[in-house]
Amino acid sequence: MNIVSDLRTLPPLERRAVLERLATTLSDTAALAASEGEEALELVMRSVGLALREVAADLATVDVVLAEDVAVRAMSLIMTFHARHPHLLAGPTLH
């Protein structure tokens, strides 16, 4: 997970942007989980996404190690969903 190992080297504003993007991706993936009947996974992803959005600024500046751990766990949730539902795209496709 290169993004996580590189998170430490980013300036705080960019680190915050990465964490906020992860929060958005969690929320988007939670909506997909709901549409696929994955209620428990949807609840966890939605909750973590909302919490991450709330604390992204603090994590980005105060505790980089915790920010890395949170990023790994957020990506694990996203990957878990896509491993269960590989037929769904992980993100937008450019044509």
C-alpha cells in the first residue's frame, strides 16, 4: 500500500486531503454495500467514513502514525467489499 507508506512524507494539507478522500470513498462504497444487501459492512463503512471526515484535519497534523493506521483500516474495508463483489467497479473508469 504505497499511499500509506507515502502518507508520512506528505505535508499536512495533502495528508488531510488523502484522509478526506478515503472518507468519501468509504461513504460511496457503503452505498454500494447497501445496494448489494451488505447491511453490516455498509454500517461499518458509513460510520468509519463519517468519523474519518470529522477527524481528518486533526489526524493529518497531530498523529501521523495513527493517520497511517486509519488509512490502512479504511482501505481494508473498501477492499473487503470489492473482494466480495468483484463485479462492481472500484472507481470511475476513464474512456
